[in-house]
Amino acid sequence: MAWLQEDLMEEQQNSSLSSQTGGTIYNKIAFELRYPITLKPSASIYALTFLEAGNSWNEYREYRPFELKRAAGGGIRVFMPAFGLLGVDFGYGFDTIPGSTQISGWQTHFIIGQQF
């Protein structure tokens, strides 16, 4: 029976993609500026720039509203009535990744649908 418990514990540890856990409290601030390139009914295309900041905390006692991770970047959005909003962003994270000493740096994100 001990081997079964060890196997289950190992399986639980390996099922996580990261050793970092999420928080129950979070702050997110986003600023996005879109410029229309074309506004055709079949497909509207926008260029954009953005600034974002956010963080999460496990408990309210740990909550620090001005202790935020920052990012900035640009991207493209295409709105097609048949598919909705599609896009790609290129963002640069200015702060360190939790559990690491290196900064986040450049990342590419693909968008399907409208963000909230």
C-alpha cells in the first residue's frame, strides 16, 4: 500500500505545470490604444499598443496594490464577422518571473475572442 501512496503523490506533483500557485486576490490594470488600419465590413484591422500591470496574492493581509508586475508592447487585431476577434501581441515583461532571477522579457501571445 505504501507504494500506491508514493505513486499517487508523485503523480500529483507531476500534474502541475509549475511550482507556482495562483492567488485568490488580484489586481490588473490595462491600457490599450487601437488605431484602425481598415474598417471594411468583411474584416476590420487594427494596430495597437498596450501597457499592463498586475499581480496576485494568496491572502488579503499580503495585498499590496502598488506592487505590480509591468509589461508593454504592441500587436495586431483582425475582426471578421465569421470568426470574431483574432490577434497577436508582442509584449515585453519588465519584472522578474516569480521564483526566478531573470526578467520576463519578450513574449508572443495569440488572442481568440475579446478580453475582459
